[in-house]
Amino acid sequence: MSEFGLYLRMGYHHIAAIGAWDHILFVAALTAAYGVHEWKRIAVLVTAFTLGHSTTLALATFNVVSASPRVIEPLIAATIVFMAFAAIGDQLTPPTEASRTTAMRRRYATAGVFGLIHGLGFASGLRALLGAESSITVPLFAFNLGLEVGQVLIVSVFFALGLAADRWLRVRRRDWVLVLAGAAAGIGITLLIDRLGNAT
């Protein structure tokens, strides 16, 4: 396997592997509330998250910025909890037409900022892999591309599950979002408590 293919695969498995609960839960909570007709909003949200984590992944890999995993890992868990409760809040108190545009812009900005945090989490694993490489530009690009492939897969899976729940199980969209976001919030809180305990 080529160097590019190797790091592409590593990036994909870093976000889409069964054990990567934190990133999977965040992407699920980020996109849970949007249906088929809102695919443009999903695309913008995912792009904002991508721009955020791509930025800090590159900066951290080139040792421009750094942060301790003891700080970053609890913050990643906190982003899951925040985004899950935001999705729940949208269902319980939907924004008015007048406030919808402002609310979406705020959500895009939040996705980008949280992407910065997740990028630092991705970088901690990548730096260990790059120790023996003479040049890290190609591996960095391939790893980041692999992350995006995995991210698109995650969004597609949860999108398909929501569509199936709506069309075949007759589960209302609101109920699906509340269940999915509630599960993400519960697991996120558990991760946050566990990581805060390990950080002390």
C-alpha cells in the first residue's frame, strides 16, 4: 500500500471506527435535526466543522499550536453534550421564522469553533504516527482526506436511519431527533465525567 493510501486509511479509521465514539457522536448530534430537504444546511455544517478541524490538525501537526490531551479530551466530550442539547432545544422550542437565519448562522459558527477543538484531538494521534516520516505534507493531506471520507459516511448512515425511521417505522422526525440527541447527550456526559476524572 502506498504512503498516501496508508494515511488515508488511518484517517478514515480514526473517525469512523466503532471505538471513535466521541467524533461519531458529535457529527450525529450536529446533523440529527435536519431532514432530506435540508441537505444544504447539513453540507454547510459539515463544511464548517471540516474547516475548523482541518485548521488545527495542520497547525498542531506542524507544531504551531499544542494542547494537552488532558484538556482537549474533556473539551471534545463537552462539545458533544452542548450540540446534543442544542438539537434537543430546537425540537422543544423551535426557532421562529424571524430568528431561524440567526440561529443557523450561530450553529455554523459553533460547528467551526468545535471543529478547532476536535482537530487538536485528531492531531494527538497523528503526531505519533508521523515520527518516522521525513516529510509530513502528503501524510497530513491523506489523513485529513480520510477523516472527511469517514465523516461523510457517518452523516450518510444517520441520515439514512432517520429517513428509514420516518418512512417505514412511522417515527416522527421530532421524536427521532429527541431520541438520537438524548442518547448522544447521555453518552457525552458519561465521557465528560470520565475524562475529567482522569485529568485530575
